[in-house]
Amino acid sequence: MAEVRERANRRLAASRLLTPSALGLALICFLFGFLAVSCGTPGGYGRTGQGGETTYTGLDLATGTPPTVDPGHLRPELAGRTDDLGWHPMILLAAVAIAVGMVAGAGRFRLRRRVVVTATAAAIVLLVAGELVARQRLVDQVADQVRRPLPPGHAAADYVMVAGGFNGALVLTGSVLACFVVAYLRRRSAARTT
């Protein structure tokens, strides 16, 4: 019996360390690209001429700050074309949900697991929904700005890419949720056998 308790205490200690660490890394992913407009966009996009890339970090989307543009392809005559997407509340709420899960993951209160599962599940839904909305808005904006005909078989959506920051945040948050779900299923299975 003491050995079982010892193993459970080790798992709990590991969970209290790994959950906030993984979710903290997911928040760091918001500093990296969530969406990007390809350098191959005919005529360029926004303030960037053809050959330059425009990248929106998770922080840009959450707060509505301007994207990162390739300085070597910045063209003053294109300054009238907007690359502003505004702020996306679902991306901001996803970051808040991840932060809640991170704090709860390190806690020692009775409902800790439920808070982490609820926060990470909400963050995943908000991340995916927010990314889809932001991507569609960006595709529409790229389509409005294209001045040259697109190559045959191409659409404006082909020049808008989901970037690594979004993928990293989604994978890390999903991993935490999966670990908690697996642990819950194991506990239920163990309770049935005793």
C-alpha cells in the first residue's frame, strides 16, 4: 500500500512540474508566427513587395499589433495597403485559458485536475476557431490586394500559411489535455478493479 501511495505522489509531483512547464512553453509559442503570407504572393502583400514575407505572431493576433514584415522587401509606395488584421478575441482568450491551466497545474487545490482539463480544452477550441477566423480574414485581405492575375490553379488561400507558433501551442496544449485524460481513464480503470 505504501508503494502505491509513493508512486501516486511521484506522479502528482511530476504533473505539478510538467503541466505548468508545457503550458508555459505553449504561451511562449504566441511570440512566434501563427500565420504568414508567402513571399511568392503576386505583387506582394500589404507594405511588403513581392519576394517578402509577412508574419503574424500569436501576440499580434491577440492584441492587434502590426505584423512582422521582411525589411528587405518593404516598399514605401505600398504603405497605403493595409496588413492590419485587428485583434482576435478568441486568440487572446486562448492565451488566457492556457495561463489559467498553467497556474492551476502548479496548484494543490482539490479541483486542480478539472480546472486544467477545462482550461486546456477551452484553449484548444479557442485556438483553432481563432486561427480559422484570422486565416479567413487574411485570405480575404490578400485576395483584395492582388493586382496581378494569380497563376492558373492558384487561389489567394494558397499564399496564406499556418505557421509553427500556432502548431507548437496547439500540440503542447493538446499534449497536456491528453495526459490528464489518460490519467483519468487509468484511475477509473484502477477503481473498477479494486
